[in-house]
Amino acid sequence: MLRLDRLTRRFGDTVAVDDVSFDAGDGQLVGFVGGNGAGKTTTMRMIMGVLAASGGEVLWNGAPVTATDRRRFGYMPEERGLYPKQPVLEQVAYLAQLHGVSAHEARERGTALLERFGLADRVKDKLEALSLGNQQRVQIIAAVIARPQLLVLDEPFSGLDPGAVDDMVALLREFTADGVPVLFSSHQLDRVARLCDRIVILSRGRVGANGIADELRRSGPLRHRLVTGGDAGWVRDLGWVDVVDVAGNTAVLQLADEQDTDRLLAEAMCRGSVRELAEIVPSVADIYREVAK
């Protein structure tokens, strides 16, 4: 299991990552989201030892992470680090050998992964001859070819077409099924909400929200939409609800307690017909916007 404990990074007087703590448990797919400059990439670099922490620590299986541990991690950086003039198979096999994979096994794994990602006919091509999307596929292969014990991926879906995204998701699911924690950053909030076991939202270098998607959706204020047969402006006269918005026959209300739902319904029915009274469950995007304010 990966654990970040009060991880902090300063650049001069600027605190880029501020007291960040969260876990990525065995077999969990963890989405790491936040706006530009929120501190996601800096956090990932500290996990991998590319940057030193100014405070706090990174723990692997309960102990401070070591250089030996990190050699068993797979990393896909924001700045793609492959060699543009080197043949595709040659370089992914070389990177696998740096992690201790034999030359023969490295070529076999590289060939199988390139075939899986639709690049079987490009194994001898230089990386720079591939489209940006195909270069992204090769970068992903480089991160996973050594069968790491932890995957840290910075924007892995960027530039991929829908078919490649499906292939990527299937591959990540194979790793999590084997107990490997996967931490990845993304700006695609709908995809994060759909795929991830846990979501961590970073805002201005701090953790603004952390939990499974359903937990995060239920953690906000209790809001309901009321649609009546006539004008709903009368809700403003109720002293026990907070009126978020009223437009014609529709009102959005914030309730202090779930039991107030029945009270609101009874009040509305006394004043005319009720067409809808429904709880409003925020999306992950809604939660992100609230946290990032």
C-alpha cells in the first residue's frame, strides 16, 4: 500500500504541496484530480523520488519508501521521457532490462504489449515517426512492461482515442486485480468518477476532498428540487429551509435534515399540486468546482 503522510514541497516562499495525506490501497484505482497548478505533478514526482519532499514522507507497505522500492514502481511522467530517434521495441525492452527483466523476456513482453495496443507493425519504427497518440501508447507500455508493484501515471489518457482508452482501462484493471495500487491524474472528471475506487481532489496544494465517489457525492449539503403546479415563490417564506434558487414553479432547497423532506412535501401539497420532489445528488464535477473555489 502507498501512503502519503503530510507530504509538503516548497519552492522558495511558495508552498506547492501543503500537508497532503492519502492512501492508495492494494488493488485500488485512485483518481488524482485538480486544476492546473494544484500540485498533482509535484506530488507524483515526490512519490517517485524525482523531487525531494520539504516535509512529511512517502510510505510503502508501512515503511518509508526506499530507492529499492522505487525500482519496482512504474511511472509515466507528465513530460514524456522516451527517445524520439530510437526504435520503439528496442527502447521499451531496454527500459524493462533496467528494472531487472532479462533481454529475451523484455523483448517478448514489449512485442506482446505493442501488439495489444495496435502497434505490431511499428516495432522497428523510431518513436518520432509515430503519431502523438501512438507515442502515448508506447509511453504507457514503458511504464508497465516491468510489471511494477505500484503504478503512478500522470495524465495517461491524454491524446488517446476511445479504443486505446478502453485498452488502457482493461490493462489497469488487470494490475489492480493482481493487487497493484494505481494512482493516476486526469482532468476528465466523468472518467475518473466512473473508473476509480477512490478520488482525491487537490486544490491549491491541499487535499480538498478524499473518498469513494458515492461518499463524496453524499458529503455535501442535502439539496432537493421541488417542482409545483404553480409559482414556487412561497418557499421563501419557510423559515426552516435555505432557498438556493427559485425560478417559476421550480425551487432548489437545502434542508437541514432528511426528515424535513416529508414536511416540505406536506407543505407543498397544501398549496397545490406537486409534480416533483427529488434529491439532488452532485456529480464529481460539481464537488470539484465546490472544492476548487
